[in-house]
Amino acid sequence: MADYGPSKKWMHIVHQERDAWQKGQGANRLYTYRKDTGLGGGDWCSVFVNWVMRQVGYGGTGSAMAESWTRWGTRLHGPQKGAICVLDDGIMDDPKYPNNPYFHVTFLEHHLGSAVNCVGGNQSGMVNYSMFGLHAGERIVKHHVQRVVYVWPPRS
């Protein structure tokens, strides 16, 4: 496993969960995340991050909303491997949510300058890796974000 420094505890769990999804155990795992956190909803990226943080002794946000992670823990001034990443595309093209930005929460695997490679829940419908472009118009990746907030668990 790569050296994740202090985030090693939770990143180990994240990678174990990704492996379980790769082995076809996803439906059972998603049920566990929801049951253990008491959180529901269609989008489950925040449910997964809450579940992971609870496994290592942090309470999480207690919310299924990805944006809730911007008010949790300690904001970092830049990317750090294993950080919680809150991604905001600045727009929302879903007519059910006019004028609301899209938020997604995940874990930082690698910062690549113009993109971030992350691993988290509800990425292609599973715990998986996804690449997010950091500038509008980037063509190297499917998803583009306007803003990334990097968060670290609160100090105990």
C-alpha cells in the first residue's frame, strides 16, 4: 500500500471497500453503510465518507449531503494525500434543483495539477476511482469542478 501517512487508517478501509465492490459485494456493502450511519437518500457519497470516518473513530457530519463536509474538521490549504475532497462544479443542470451547485465528497488519491484522482462512494455507482478536472473546459476527464475543498479530520 502507498504511504498515506496519518490518513493510512481510513485509506486502508477505503481500499478494502473498493476491493469488495470489485468482487461484486456492492449491494451488501451499501446496505451496511446506510444501516450503520442511519443515512439514506439516492446519492450516497457522503454516506460512504461518514461510514469510513466512523470506522476510525470520527463521528463524521451525520448528513447525507456532500456539502456538509465543508463545515467539518480542518480545512487544508492545499491537497494532501488521503484528504477528504469536497468537489463543487458551480452549476446544477438537474431541473429538480435549480441554481444549486453539484457537490460530491470523496478521498484524494493523487493531485495531478489540472486534475485530482479520487476514490470514494457513488463514483460510477460504486466505490471506485474517478478523475476530476480542476478547470472548466478540461477535456482529459469526464467530470469538471470549479472548486475543491480539502478537509482533514478534527484534532482530538
